Amino acid sequence: MPSSEELRDILDPDSTVLLTVECQRGVVGPGAALPQLAAAARESGALANVARLVGAAHEGGIQVVHAVAERRPDGRGASRNARLFRAAERLPVQQLAGTDATRIAPPIEVAEQDLVVRRLHGLSPIEGTDLDALLRNLGCRILVVTGVSANVAIPNTVFDAVNRGYTAVVPTDAIAGVPADYTPAMIRHTLALVATVATTDEVLAALRQPDVRPA
């Protein structure tokens, strides 16, 4: 893990964006489509840590973007080329556009200045969406990736970000997957090879530390 000084240097507030991935009621809230994943996100403290990071970003003027996965009631445009997509079609809770399932889950608070990027297809909030263009227009160079799941969407997001030239930062206790012991294994053996990994507390300390570097 980087030192506090190195992490502060990486997390330049002017070029950092905080991204929450699928932190929506139908995924991590009560009565979610995947109860085990929702339980992991809550019981591990990951969802609470995402909320802490979002709150700090709001206080510090750092842009927050929420990535939401949804589908149309008729399923048009949805991916069907993997078991995961076909299984999702049969779940009792559907992430239908405009419904409560696609609202950001508490305790995460959405501010007026936050952006929400929605997708109807795929495994990543970056590939095939407006997110990359929005990040570039925001002057983003560092993308802090939080949310679910460590199994699929989080690694996809990190890979896509790195492939597009962003520096990815992953707060290790602000992501979750199933089973619980899979997440630290994914971080250690995969994400740590391509992203800067740190704890939520370390990221918060870096974001809140005054910049005392010489002009």
C-alpha cells in the first residue's frame, strides 16, 4: 500500500472523481435481488464506507458519480450473452428503470452536484456508456472505485479505467463480493496489480489533508 504522502499526491482533488458502482436499492438495499451480495455489502461495512467516502467528497468539493445498472420492462437493449444476464432476467427483483430498485441505497446520500450514469447492458459502467466522456470533461485523471461486486463489476470497472489511461484507486473495505473471502483474494491477486489500493480511512485522511506542497 502507498504511504500517506504518496496517497495524498495521487488523490489530487482537482482531478479525482469518486465512483459508486451499483450501490442501488435493488442490489444492496433491503429486499435486493441478490440477498447474499446485499448482506455482504452491509455486514462487511463496505456500504457504510462508501457513504463515508461520498460524504467526504461532498464536503471537499470532489465530484461524485453514481453508476446504476438498470433494464427496460421489455428487456430491449439488455445483454443476454452470458449466464449472469440470463439468470438476472429470472430474479424476483428487477432493476427496472425509474423504480425504487434503481435509486441509490442508504446510507449513501446523493447531492445535487452528483452525476448519475445509467446503463442497460454489459458488465461495466465505463464500456459503452457516457462515463468516459464525462470523466474527461470533468478533468478526471484519478478514479476512486467503490461498490459492488468484487466478483464482476468492480474488476471490470478498474480494468476499463486503467485501459483508458486513468489511475484507479480502490478503497479495499468499500467494495464487496460473495463469498466474503473472495473479495480480499481478488484485491490481493488482481486489483493490487493494476490499481492503488488503500483502506477507506487512508483515503479519507489523504483527501482531508491540506496540500502543503510548494507552489
